[in-house]
Amino acid sequence: MILDYHMHLEADDHGERCRFTPERIRLYAEHARVQGAREIGISEHCNRFAEFRPVMEDVLSQAEGEELEAWYRLSFRESLDAYVEAVLRAKAEGLPVKLSIEVDYIPGKEKVTREILARYPFDYVIGSVHFIGTWGIDVSPEIGWPEADVDRAYQEYFRLLEQAARSGLFDILAHPDLVKKFGHRPSYPLDELYDAVARAAKESGAAAEISSAGLYKPVGELYPAPGLLERFFDRGVPVTLGSDAHAPEHAGRGLHRAAKAAAEAGYRTVTRFDGRRPTQVELG
Ligand SMILES: [Zn+2]
Ligand SMILES: [Zn+2]
């Protein structure tokens, strides 16, 4: 089975109000099905929702760069209740859709994050590291990267991802080597950092996402790199598949390549979730 467990109902520019409707979810399900994905999960970004202001306010209010200032202005405008209700309605109409959310891991905000998440019937929660401190690493190669120490950025990114896994807040770790998005590479081998993340994921029971989104970014590769995926396999960490689509026509895009990478790494199954309980289903 091929699943697409990571997608957004709106583009990242927050240019207009979100369209959280079953009709829009149906479009994503249809496009995903054409690409072979029989089940989808909607995973809107947490900063869209007023409820997540206590988690994201500090980071977004201080984040640098025009794009992030715009994000900040347009964040916290939606209601998590309305979002959840739209996905549940789509489910009730028989669409093969799961209710999820993509949540930033912000150190120090674990407790409030846990409290918000506990109030909703999510099928699974995706955890992401998009920020090192107040630096949004995946926004633009012009933000933070020109002055960055790339070696250090990699270390900090993977340390945060390891902490995210250990927090126990998340069922899935998203795009597990996002730090490579614009093609920056460290001067040292990544084996130790990879292994620390894989160990933390195993110990916390989180699955790792194989994301096709990186194929369409400057780096031009799946997240994670083969070396990290092998490490996940060796440690016994299960996987999910996700396109990270931000438009219906991108749902399911590239997932056959993600599934192929999983098989090449040794995986025979992918993870499905229902009410935050994982089960393994045969890949393919
Ligand atoms: Zn993300
Ligand atoms: Zn995403």
C-alpha cells in the first residue's frame, strides 16, 4: 500500500484564508489516488492556528527575513476546531483521509504542545524541525545561510531532531534531513548524527517519514538521504510516506520513488495510523 501522510490544504505564503473544506480534501485524495496513494493524511502547519500561539509566538515574532515577517502576520488566524471538523466531515463522507497536524518542535514548549494536542482526535501527529532558534532554515537560501556555519547548522539541526524524537510528542518525524534543502553540505561524515536520531526515534516509538518533497527542491533528493534511511532500518524504525503537497495537484507526487527507496533500504511495510495507534501494512 502507498500512503500520502503529509500535505497542506494551502500554499505556504498564507496569501489567503485557508480553505478547510471536505470538497478541497476530496481534490487532494483524487490526485493522490492517481499517483497510487490509497490513503491520505492532512497535516496543516500548527502556526496557522490561534491555539498554537503559545508554542510559536516567541519564535515567529523574532524570526528574521521578510518571508517570516509575513508568515508571522498571517499566523494564528485559523481555528483548530474548524480545521479538525472539516477533516472529520471528509472522513464521515467516506474519503480515505486521516486527521493530522504538522507541529514544530520548539524546545521548552513541550508541555503546552502536549496539552493542545491532547484535546483533538488526531490519527497521528507529525513533528518537524524548521527552526534553529529563530532561524527558519528552510525558508530561503538567502535567510541565515549566507552567514551560517554549515557544519554547526547540521549539528544543531540533528540535535533538535533527536530531542524532538525523545520528547515523545510525535508519531512521525517529518523530512528528517531538511537541513540539506538548499544543497549545503557539512565537511564531516554524518553517521554519528544519523545514528543518534535513529536511536532516539526507536526508543520513542516514532516513525520516520520518507518525503518526496526534496526531489523538487534545490537539493533534488528524497528526505532522508539513503544513509539515514539505512540507519532507520537498522535500528528498526518504521517509515511513512509523504509528498508534503501544498496544492492538490502535488498530492502523491514522487511517492513511487519514496516507496522504491524504502524497499531498497530493506523495508517491506509502511505505517498506517488510526487514533495515534500505528499498524504496519505491506508496501507497494
Ligand atoms: Zn515541514
Ligand atoms: Zn509540511
